[in-house]
Amino acid sequence: MDKFAIFFESILKGNKEDTEDLTSFVKKRSAGAKKIQTTTEAKGGFSTLTSIHFKAKEVPYKHCEKHIKDDDSLFVKEKAEECLSKLKDWTKMSQREFQHVMGQFEAYGEVFIRSFETKGK
């Protein structure tokens, strides 16, 4: 495997035992979400829904960062499942509500999944 492939794998995959890796992942994802939220908020119009989606990730990322050192990812999983439960009634939601809950679900879900991935697999 060449150096680029190894680097690519290390970015996409995490290591549950490596809390520093997971902390870095959460911080970088949070910063990226904030950047997109700010940019789309400034555009306005139809971009407002994108802004709402990415703004909704702010609190979940803070929660996840606080719970990274937990022995398991139960807190993060429970929070994702709360979002999923709300989404069962997605047909009754406004666009704003839908984007908000989807943003939260996405943030909790990606951190939960990252916590179980292993580098190089």
C-alpha cells in the first residue's frame, strides 16, 4: 500500500482505544460544520436549510467531546437513537425541524461509528 493510501485510511478510520484520534476527529468535524454553517447562513435563501442542518451539529459535537473518554459510547448512541425516534414522525416536521434533527443525528452517528472503527480496516 502506498503512502497516500495509508494516509487516506488513517483519516477515514479511527481507533476506539485512541481517544486523542477521536478528539481530533470531533474537533475537525465541528470546525468544518461551523465553517459550512457560517458560509450558508451568509448566503441566505435556500441555503438557510443547510445552515440550520450544520448549526444543529454544534451541541452534539460538544456532547461527544465531553464523553470521549467514557468506557463505551452508550451516551452518544442514546442521543443518536433519540434523534432517530424523532425522525419517525418526519412527515409531520417542518423543513427547519427536519434539518435540525438530521444534523444532530448525523453528528452523533458519525462519532459513534468512528469510535468503533479500526485504522486500516
